[in-house]
Amino acid sequence: MAYQAALRVWRGDHGQGDLTPYTVEVNEGEVVLDVLHRLQASQANDLAIRWNCKAGKCGSCSMEINGRPRLACMTRMSTFAEDEVLTMAISHRAFSKLLKHEPSLSLALLRTLAARLRAAEKYV
Ligand code: FES
């Protein structure tokens, strides 16, 4: 059965920002990433959400939820009480900082992604 979840999502950059409150519909069986995509599509289309595999393999969707690191694609909304306010920090800062100080990583990352895509095409 669907319900309305109260979210507080960290919005900001370079150490400045705040927790923005939202109310988003949650349907049975959904994971946090589903709800964030609904939020992005319906209320916050400037919200950046990283994800890739949606299978708990890549770690792209890692975020802090109520102070605890979790994978948004693997965390079922049923983990939380329906009336619990979920505080989410989606941080791209650490990743961007890493690439800024270690530019060679971006090339290595692209090579890894390309290899994964090539491998995936074999099974399509
Ligand atoms: S999208 Fe890959 S681990 Fe969540």
C-alpha cells in the first residue's frame, strides 16, 4: 500500500547547504533509489543522483541515510517505519575531490567502465 514518506535531503555544494524537506510517495517493494528518482522527476529535477547497476555491485548510489552509509538501490523503504523522517546525504564531493587531486584516476575509471560495458555486451 502506498504512503507518503518525509525526506530531508542534503542540498548544497562546497561545504554549504542545508537539508531540504520533501514528501514523496512510496509504493510497496520500492527501494530508496526508486523514491529518489520519483522525487527528482516530480519535485527536484535539479537533484543529481548517481547510480549505475541497481544491483548493489558498483557502489555509485552510496549515501548516508539517517547517519548510516547505505546503498540506495539495495535499501528497501520497508527498512524504515512509514512515519520515520529519512535524512539523506548524497555526496559527490568526495568523488569529485578525488578526481581533482588525482586526474589520472578519471582515465583509469573510464577504462574500467569501458571494460565493464564491453563485458556486459557479451551477455545482452
Ligand atoms: S547502483 Fe550500483 S550499487 Fe547501487
